[in-house]
Amino acid sequence: MQARSHLIFGIGATWLMHRTGWAASVHAWPLTLVGALLPDIDHPKSMLGRRVAPVSLLVSGLFGHRGMTHSLLLPILAVVGCLYGWGHVPVWMLALAAGYLSHLLADWLTPSGVPLCWPLRTRFRSPLYVTTGSAAEWCVAGALAFAMWRWW
């Protein structure tokens, strides 16, 4: 998916957190959006990768695109690290993790899928998928945006 679609999915994650009472803080919004772009740090031409090019080139060189950063490993380690270090998961980490997971969900909807159990090579994808940059991607993102607006 493209960055705009990932941002819409990130807004959807924040909307869901807000609606369920998990993170009503205004600080959740920007952190969720950062989380929604974070997995693509492994792609130097991504929106985030261009802004932190040296880091992106390093991660891309080590793991390739849609490798470790597109798995459940990093959000699980982050949550476990918070629980171990602080005894709870702060709202800012919930927001970041929700955005991250929204990215994985969006990429699950593409033909390439995501390696959720990295380092295992198995990729998971939706049986109904959309091609990145296609009209179908815009329809999915638009439907999500409409649903959030409709049920706000």
C-alpha cells in the first residue's frame, strides 16, 4: 500500500482506540500515524525512509523490504519491553503499536502479503487482495475513511 493509505489505516487504528477507550489522548494521533509508517523504514524510497535515509538504508540492507519490520516481532518486543521495564504499557506505546499493526493489516491486503512470523518465510495475505496504487486500493482506503466519518 502507499503511504496515504497507510496513514488512513493509522487514523482508523486511532479512531478504534478512541472509540473503545484505549487511548483517548490527543497524543495518540501523531504516534499512531508514525507507527503506521514505521514498518516501511526498510524501504529507502518510502515516505519515512526518505526522511531517515541512513537508518533506512541500513535496515533495508540487513533485512530487505517486507522482512523483519513487517512481522509481529517488533510490536511484541516493544510491548513486552514496556511490561518488563515499567510494569505497564504506556498510552504512547499503545498508539505506536496500533499504528504499526494497522500497517501490517494494510499490507496483508496486498498480493505480496506479510511475513508475520519472521524469520519464518511464510507470508500471510488476504484471500481478497488489492494491488498497490490501484483503484481498488483507493476504494478500500476510501471505504475505511467513510466508515470512520459515518460512525464517529
